[in-house]
Amino acid sequence: MNDGRSTSGSQTSLREANRGRIVEAVKRFGGLTQVELAEATGLSTATVSTIVKELTGAGVVDTHTTSRSGRRATRVTIARRVGLVAGVHVGHRHLRVALSDLGLEVVADQQLPLPSDHRVDTTLDRTALLIVDLLERVGADLDELLGVGVALPAPVDSATGMISVRGTMRGWDDLHIGQVLSKRLARPVFVDNDANLGALAEHDLGAARTHSDSVYVRVSYTTGAGIILNDHLHRGFAGTAGEIAHVQVDPQGQICRCGNRGCLDTVTGEAALLGLLRTSHGDLTLRDVVTLCREGDPGCNRAVADAGHRVGLVVAGLVTVLNPQVVVVGGELARAGDTLIDALRETMSRQALPNRIAPLEVVASELGDRAEMLGALALARRETDVAHDEARRRKMDARPGEEVTTP
């Protein structure tokens, strides 16, 4: 016997799913008429019209009168909220902070150098001060800051904001980084791996924006990969998906920071790369190597090309398993130009499973050194949207006269 509860639950779930399809379509295309929304979602025009009215009442979307094929039509866009988000990229040698509006248009940013093995408390203090300083610079206050996204060069459990593999950032292991920074600013803070956020930025704004499945490879002081599958960031359990720096490439190799032997990082990371060049070139920085590569230095080009081949071998295995449409290459070493990417592409073409129907593209990052910071901004915007959408959903589902609290 059916008591009606399962039917009611099914209808509610279907209504939520249809709302989500409409909102995602509007976000993806920036605005559609109701007829176009029906075509994009497969819903009837009557269903679209009803849901758009609900979403408009809840402040999720705005509607505007326009014309389509010479006839009046209702255009639907995401409701514009006043506010800012902050993006933070904590690198191995730098700290970069930016503010943007909700369209991810950067309105202010600043970068500071960091010492090797920088202390977590000092770095987070500087981060908070920089955010406040940038807000003052644009004439805003903390109440206008909706959220903060933080990119770290380590695997992160996004649920806790903690680094999930010990040793990858010395002194940062046991700290709830998001919670600590949130207490300093009294604003919500969201933390993720920098390669993940580079992948998110390239998917939303850069070289992978026309693809639903992509891999972003960040080759820098260490190497990591961010994975987008079906337009969603794939973090894996506790955030270790894409940690290719710790794939073993030499069973008899050196001990890695993670405790294992012969990881990719031990042969292509900053220490390994600079060590190869020390006898011939003296003490260099990674930036020096990139500059010398661009100037045609044969030794630096050889070292970077060799690193590209080793990274390409590991990425070939990754793409054989995941079958993405495109691999986007970024990070400091990608600034060396074609040296790194050509080597990586050549090795992947030999080692990855060839797909004659849809050959894999390997391309340079379109966003360059801004990818991780823009990804942090995108993370803050997305998480802020989730919180507001949940509040609006509860508002729409509330019975008349029922009080609904918002976060």
C-alpha cells in the first residue's frame, strides 16, 4: 500500500533536480530565454516557466524582456549579488592574494615573496592582513567579502581544510588551515590543492572551457595534476587524486618528502632540477632556469626537456585511465616555452593509448601564472553560491508563515 510519502518525496526530488538543471544551464551560458532553457534542459516550456517564477521569487535568477526571432521573450540570468570574493595562492616561494567581483573580474591583487619552509602562522597572518589591505584599497569592508578560496601546493582534504599527506608542507600538517584563517577574518574560507584549482580555472575560464573532461598538469617546484570529469572537479577520497609527484618512477631512487622512494618529485622537482645544473651553472633558482631556457641555454633546455619526458610518462598513464579530451600544462616550468610542453607531448604520444576517433590535445595554459589564483576565486564563488542556494531552497520549501534562517 502506498501512503503517499514516497510519491511526495519523488516529486520533491524531481522538482529539485529540475531547478538545478535550469540554474546550471543559465550559469553555463550566461543567460537564456525560457524557450532556449526548455531546449537546453529538455523540460517543457510550462515547467520552465513555473520554475523560473519560483527562482525569481527566491532571488536566484532575474528575468528581462527581450526579443527572439522578432517576438517578445523572457530572458533569464543569474541574479547579481553585490559582494566580493578573495583568492589566495600560497606557493613554495610566493604568496599571492586577489579580490574579484562575482564575475571573477579581478579588482585588486598583490604578490609577496616567501622564504623557503615559511611558517604557517606567519603566512596566514600575512594573508589576512593582505586581504584587509586590498579591501581597503578598493573601498570595501569585510562585510562585503562573501568568502575566501585558498590554493596550497599539497593534497588537501577539502572537508576539513587540512593537508592530507604528512611531510608535503613542513609545519603545516596538523592545522585546520581554513578554520584558522576564517577566525582571523570572520569570513568563510575554503581550501584546496593548487593543481585542482588550476584545473578549475582552466575549465571555467581558460584552455579547457569547451571540454567536459580535462587534466591540468602543474609543473613547478613540484608536479601535480587537477582532474575535471563531466564538468566536476575530481578530488578523490581526502583529496589525493592527481598527486602524480608521488608516483614512483625509480624503485632505487632517493627518498621523497612523502617517505616513499623514487617518486616523480625526486627526479623532476626543484631540488632535482637545480642539482643537475649546479656543476655546470652554479647556484640557480627555478626562475633563472626558465629565463635561461627562453634565452636558448642548451643545458637548461636539456634539463627541462628531460623533466618534461619524465612527467609525460606519468601523465600518459593517467590519461590512459581517465581518457580526458585535453591536457593543459601550466606552472612555473611551462613558462620555459615549447621546451617542456614539446617533450611532454612527444612522450605522451608514444606512451598513451592512441585514440584515432578523438585524439588527445596537449596545450599550454591560457591563464599562465594566474590559473591557481583564479581557481581560488572560482572556488570561493562556487562555495558561496552553494550556501546561498541552500538558503534559497529552504526559503522556497518553507510553508507560509514559517521563519527561515539564513547562514
